[in-house]
Amino acid sequence: MGKSKWQMLMMLLIIVLISGCATMGDVVVSKDSGTSIVYPVTADQAWDIAKAVFRWEGADAIEEHRKDGYMLTSSGMNMVSMGAVMGAWIDLIDKDRTKVTVVTKRRLSMNIATTLTETSFHKRFAQAVDIVNVGKSLPVKAPE
């Protein structure tokens, strides 16, 4: 293969990779397609639990938009994934119930795996609700 064909192939590969990258903006516009569950916790408890779950699962810095009811974060790459971008929305149903919606997107759409799925987020969230509802503090590290 000639040098120019090789360069053209590499350029095409780069374009494909770049065009398939998810951003925080993609997460925000995907809220309606996220997974929602109503939990028996206050909005403040749900907010703290969502942050804890993201931290337990290795998220980077959490960008909090408290007045708008959502937070965004990401995770870096590991051995199986180029990372993910994620968001959680906290919507008060009543004083003791809160709807939590989560969206996770692979940074690179061609990745087979992601660092955190919506299902695994809600699994961890439910564990944290159980901890909080018996009057314990959330641990720094994820529970077993």
C-alpha cells in the first residue's frame, strides 16, 4: 500500500473514531431515554447517593447542576473501555420519594463495554438506599 493510501486510511479511521465519541451534551439531551426508578428517599438523600455511586464506580470529577436537578461526570479508559460519560437527574415526587434517572454513554460508540451501565448504577443506588434507610452513613468505598 502506497504512502498516500495509508494516510487516507488513517484519516478515515480518525474521522470514524471522532464521529462516534459521546459528550456530556449527548448525555443531557438523552435524559428522556435514560433509566428511571422511584426510590423511598428525600431529594437531598438521592443527591448524596448519586454522587456516592458515581464515586464508588470510579467517576472523575462530578459537575453538579443542583438548581437544575442533575449532575454529570465521566470515567476514564481502562483495559476494556475508552470510558463513559454519565448523568443523573434527581426529581422530587413527594417529601419521601424521589425519581432518579440515569444516562450512561460509551465515549466511543464502537466500544463493547462501558465502565458503568444504567442497570449497575441503579443496583448500587438501591444498595445505598438500604444503607441510608437503616440510619447508616454511606461508606467511602462501594459495599460488597
